[in-house]
Amino acid sequence: MFEIGEYVVYGNKGVCKVSKIGPIDIPGMSKERQYYTLSQVYTRGSTIFTPVDNDKGVLRRILTPEEAKELIDEAADMNPVWIQNDKEREQKFTETLRSADTRSLFEMIIALYHRKERRLADGKKATSTDERYFHAAEDILYGELGVSLGIGKDEVKDFIIKEFETVR
């Protein structure tokens, strides 16, 4: 069980702070059931209610600073496989966003980055679908890494680049 004030990742909604635990006073909702009231960190005024005993959605603690740095170090050596079939790739990317698995998100970002670079080298633009998935993955991953490392979400990309330069 999570504690009030703790940061968690709630699927593709990203980083949230547990602001309350207990029954919620909404008509039609059970007064017997316990809920987490989650405040999205990067979407002001957005509140999520999820049952404490919910086993369908992804709700997990954010990475510790040590885990975040270890993930970034590992990412320098990631070489994700590109899925050629568009439908299979979109299905995989959708599952990755829902799971909010940090390693999978990193691999997705790297794969999409490499594809964009190849397309640009061929005189083509990145596809709108690729861009949408790329930014969605960045939003979830960078949000978590920002909170975990105590830096702004907009500073995470530069932090990762500096770490990559240090590793290489």
C-alpha cells in the first residue's frame, strides 16, 4: 500500500502524488471501498481515483534516484529491434505506454529516434504516428525521471545526454 505524499506512476497518466487514501464521496461509488486519490504532477487540477485493491491498472512507485541513474546508464547500450509491421509496432507501442515500464519506454524512444534519423537522412520527415508515440513516451519517462532525480521534466533530456557522454 502506498502512503499519502508518495509519488507513483499510474499507467500512461504518468507521475501522480497520493493525496488521500480512503472512501470517496461520489454518488454511485461504494462508501465501503478504499481509493487512492491521485493528483497528476504535470497536469494541474487533474485528479484520479483508483481503488486500493485495483489489480487491472498499473500503479507503482517511481524509480529511486539510484534506479533512475542505473536505467540511464543501461540505456546507452540499448539497441532496440524495430518492428517492421505497422500494426504490430503500434500495438507494442500502445502496450508500452499503458505499462509505463521505464526500460520499454526508453527502448521505444531510442527506436523512434533512430527511425527519425534514418528518415531525415533519406530526405523524409518523421511520420505523425511516430512523433505522437515518441512524445507520449518522453512525457511519461521524463516525468518520472524528473521527479525521481529532483530536476525539472524539461531538464531530463539534457541530463540524459550528459550522462551518455560521460559513459562513452
